[in-house]
Amino acid sequence: MSTDPPGFELPLRLFMGFRVLIDELHAELARQGHPDLRPMHGFVLQAIGTRGTTAAELGRHLGVSKQAAGKTLDALEHLGYVERGTDPNDARRKIVRLTQRGVDSLVRSARIFEDLRSGWADTLGEDRLRALESDLRRVTPTDFFRLDVPGWFGGYQ
Amino acid sequence: MSTDPPGFELPLRLFMGFRVLIDELHAELARQGHPDLRPMHGFVLQAIGTRGTTAAELGRHLGVSKQAAGKTLDALEHLGYVERGTDPNDARRKIVRLTQRGVDSLVRSARIFEDLRSGWADTLGEDRLRALESDLRRVTPTDFFRLDVPGWFGGYQ
DNA sequence: CTATATAGACAACCACGTTGTCGATCATAG
DNA sequence: CTATGATCGACAACGTGGTTGTCTATATAG
């Protein structure tokens, strides 16, 4: 019997797979008129969704402080992907909604992700890909994404 | 036939798998006497290896500037994981080598990664895990790791 | 000997995260 | 109706990681 791969290969491959997909997504997104979008922006836009949200709510949902979420929203607003409005029921809240451009980026992202998945299915076979997704589901938590990647990886515990 | 999972689930699961493994590694590393190590430190220590390197060489290897590599080495030196010496053949170069503590962290990391992989093998079965690793190898580049994760994910193109 | 390339140090800067503080607003208890 | 406490958003200060640009010292090629 052959020996197992070294244990450190598994996390490396998982991350490389993630990075390959995200890089290809953003390369294609840039070609389709969204060159300013960064990987984290996609997760934020996805978290805002069509219903809108607030900075504090977004921060809780993504596992960062409301200040951090607010800063990211400032950037996205400046890029024209979101706009802020008021909440008629609560004068404290400023509701953030996707602009048309924001929705467009989300629609295109979904389409591109499907294409990328199809590419993997062509390489691996649909059955193997489904097995991969299924296995990953079994070893990862069900809840959503944490947005604190830069700090998590590099900085402040 | 059942429908495919949405395309965006794949990158999410890949990243979550990575994050789960790295988080468990560092939780265990903290228990074993290395509470100050951050995820990126492990990749740097691994890249230094037992032969030693220089800041500029490390930067090239990890895909960041020599200045960025130098800053990270400063931090690691301050934490006692690496030490700098001179190169008798080239007075410009300062060779960075792992300290005993640095080697210890690497030995423990390797051991912990093996244990984590065993845990996945218990959950998924050794054959499915090997298939997962093999499939990932087919869709990811062969070369090593890029260290620019914080900036890649969040910032400056 | 001179021109070029490289190592490392230093500074200025930007992005993203943190905590702490503050005024405005809402919700609730008395 | 009013006092109290919680929450929202804004602002400031700070730490960390990355970038580019500049500088000196040292190798190396012509």
C-alpha cells in the first residue's frame, strides 16, 4: 500500500482550490465590467442581499465589528455598489441596499461560479465533484462565512 | 436526478475546510506551548526550513516584497522563533535560521496535521479522503503558497 | 576600475481590523 | 411622562500587514 500524503498538504490544497476559484471569478468579473471588486467585496455584497441591511447587522452576520463593516460599506458605496437610505421606522438605522450595479455583480458572479464548477466537473467528473462537495460538507460547520480573514490570518489574535 | 449545489458553495466549503484545519492546529499549538503563533507564521517557518534563508529570498518564494518578508521575520525573531546570522560568503546577506523553538513548533505542527488528517479519515473514510486530496491536486497548481493573503483578500489589487 | 545588480534598512503610505467614546434615538420600567 | 438602558452610526487612536520608493553597502560582470 502507498503511504498517505503528508498532513500539511490537505489544508494547502483546500486553500489553493479556494484561491484558484476566487481568482478566476475576479479575473472574469474584471472582464465583464467589474475590475474594482476585491474578493471580500463579493462576500459582503452576498451578505447584504436584495433585502438590504445595516452596518451593525452586517458586522454581526460576518463576525466583525460594526466599525469594520461600516468601513467596508463606505468603500463599496464609493465604488457604486451600495447606497444608503434611512429607515422610516427607526431614525438610528441607515439601511444599506445594493445598487443596480451591485445586483449586476452578484448575478454575474453566480453565473461565473456555475461555469467554474462546470469546469471542475469536466476535469473530475460530476460524481467525484459531488462527492468532494459532500465530504467537505461533513467536515465543515454549517454556518456562514467569517469576514475577518486578513486579521485572522495575519494579525491580532 | 438531484440538482447540483449552487456554484458558490464550492469555494466556501474549500475555505471553511482550510480554516477549520488551521484553527484546530493553532488551538492545539497554543495548548502545547505556542500560543503566539499566527496562521501566517506557520507558512513562513515552513518556508524557512532547516536550511535557513534571507528576507529577499523568502519574499520571492512567498510572493511578497522583501520589505514585507523582513517585517514578518522581525516579528518572528522577536517571538524567539528565528535568529539572524551573517553569511561568511556575502556580507550583504543576513541568514535567517530557525531557533530550537522554531524547530519545535514545526515538529509539533507536522504531528498535529497528521492527527487532524486522521480525524478526517475517520469521518470520511481513508479512501474518500485520498480521493479528495487527489482531486484537489488535479485542479490546483503544483507550486507552493502565496503569503499575501491579507492583501489579496481585502486590499490593493 | 567602473557599471550594474542585489541585500537590507528606513520612511511614507494605504487597507483592514481592533477598542473606546460619544450623541442621537428607541424601548421599557417606574 | 420620565428616567434608564440598549443600540445605531460616527469619529478617533492604534496595531498589523502589505505596498512603493530611496538609500548605503557589497558583489559581480565587463
